[in-house]
Amino acid sequence: MELQERIARRRSARQGGHVVVDRDPLSPVVHRPEPVGRGPVLEQLLDALEPVFDGELPPPVAVVGPPGSGTSAIVTALFDSLNDQFSGSTRSIGTTTRAGAAGPITWFGTVDGRRIESPFSFYRAVLSLISSEPVPESGIGTDELRTRLRDRLDRPDRRVIVAVDHHDEPETLDAGRARDLLSPVDAHVTIVPVGQHEPDGWDGTTVTVPAYRDHELVDVITDRASTGLAAGALDHDAVRDLAAWANGNAHDALAALFGAAVLASEADADRLERSHLETARADVPDTGVHVGRALALSETRQQVLLTLTELDAAERPIREIAAAIADRSSLTAGTVKRFLYELADRGVIDRVPLSTPDRGSGRQPSTVRPLFPTIAFRALAATSIPAADGNDSV
């Protein structure tokens, strides 16, 4: 961020009297253009992609790291910068002339495996990376999109590097399936799986991203807070405590920071108090999942989760929870119950057995609890509801 912009933000914040200057930098689902403290990893990934600088297709490379280590942020930032550096555009690397002659063109882009529900949506996502023309959301079939992709890459000097993010999460697009779908153009494509683990049977290069160290996480939080919060809204001792609590997980640190900012705004406070931070930290499950997992669900399932977070469901069996959610929506209790079991299978919520002293020989009832930060989810869901593409199953 330019210095003048930083000054303008602070001046605006003081005049407006709001604790939050800009919510986006605080969000755990927003990536910064340059990840803080990840220079060595970026260099390793550039080494693995070195052939593109000679106009060649690089071999496959996996990017892996523990939760909250910034694998997605690193790949997104680097791919955006490569596109900008080589073409001044986020769509292509290379230059074209008025006569149409062109040097080698290589596109870089990321496909979010959480949001790919069909071959149609996958082909549409890849085409959107490499085409300046809008890609239809409906009205054509999967075969047509596959043909368009083949035509787009049907030149020996055209290539695309596709990062498949979150490939190893439950019910997401995995790297093997992405490779199969891209087999018609495999001579022009390199797959970059991004996640916590390498794909099964992986024999390519791997770049490992370590968990953040406490002082690195302090820098991450400070960078976000200095942009997103009013001056003096968060003291350095609180930043150090938050970094130590998060234990190397930037998602958890940012989810708690974001949650505390939401609570401070709702209380019309002029700073993030200890009570806001304590409540926000308690809202981040110890062995939870990224809030982006919940935000990548369909609108209907997000609405079910929103209602769940508003209920006092701790000691209520699933059938009662489903009925209560159905009463607040147009869904039937049976449909809600099915969604809850499905979301538990996906690892977005957790089924917890209830203690019933007199249950006899019947099945032990269970309740459900969110495995994602609920304060952040409630605040972000209203502006991050995705739509499903296509009808086929991946």
C-alpha cells in the first residue's frame, strides 16, 4: 500500500470514528498481494516454475503445508504477479502484435476445488482463466466447453499452469480428477496441487510451506491490523498474545482478529478490548476447519448453517435442531436433517453424542456443533454466497 493511501485511511478513520477502517484486510478469506514472511518459499516455487522463463512448460509441482500456513495465499500472489510481470494482464503472459503474431503465451491461474461441483464448472473455471471473453454459465453443455478449451490451447506455444487449491479436502476436486478432465490438452497444461498433503502416488516436485513462527505471525497480524483497523485500536501486547495463541496458524489468528473487530464494531467501541479478543478466540474451534469451507457451500446450506449458529443447540438432539431450523426456513425438517448429516460427513460440523441416562438399548442421540469460526462466518456469509455451476458430478 502506498504511504499516501495509508495516511488517507487513518485520516478517514479518525473523522468517521469507526474502529474498522477496511474489513477486507482483516478477513481470513482475503489474500494479501504479497504474503508476509514467505520470501524463501516464493523463491522455491519460482525455482520449480523456472522453465516458463524459457518459454517451456514446467513439470508438475505440489505446494503443501499445515493448516493456516498460507499455501493458498502464496500461490495466488505468485500467479497474479507472474501474469502482471509478463503481460500487464491477469490473463496472459506474452505479447501480441496488431497483426496477430505472438510469442509463447502461458497463463497462470487458480481453481478453487471447494467450488468445483462438476466437469462443467471445472472447464468453465479454467476457460475463465485463459479467455478475455465471458464464459457462459448456462445454455451450453460440458462437451462444448471442453471443445472451447481445446481450441483455445490448440497451438504449440500456448500453455496454462493450473493450481488446484484445496485438492485434498473432503468432496472437493482432487488433482487426479483435474488431470483426467484436462487430458485432452495435457501437452499444454501443468497441474499444481495445493493443500495440506501431496496427491496419492505423487512423484513430482514438492514445495513445503512451514507453519508460521510466532514473530512471523506477529508481522502478519500487524500488517492486517495496520490496514484494516483505526490507529491505536489494537496494542502490540494483544498482537503478541494472539500470535502465540494461534500457534502458527494464520487462519485462526485472522479469524479471531476479524471476529474481535466485528464484536468491537457491534459494541460501538473505539478499540479491540480484551473481552472482544477473548470471545473471538473462544469462537475459533481448537481442531476446526477454515471458514472458507463453510463459505464455499451452496446458498441453501449456508442458510442452514447460519440458523444453526443462532440456535442454542448444545444439548439438543439433531431432530430437534432440524425442526427448529425448518421452522425458520422454507425447508422441511427431513431436508434439514439430511443436510446436517451431509455437512457432518464433510467435516464442516461435528456430531457429538448426547448423554442420556435412560436411553436403554436404542441408538444414542447426538447433537451438532460448528467446526468453523461462527462470528466470521456470519459476517462474511451475506457477501460470499456462491452459486453452483452445471449438473454433472465430478
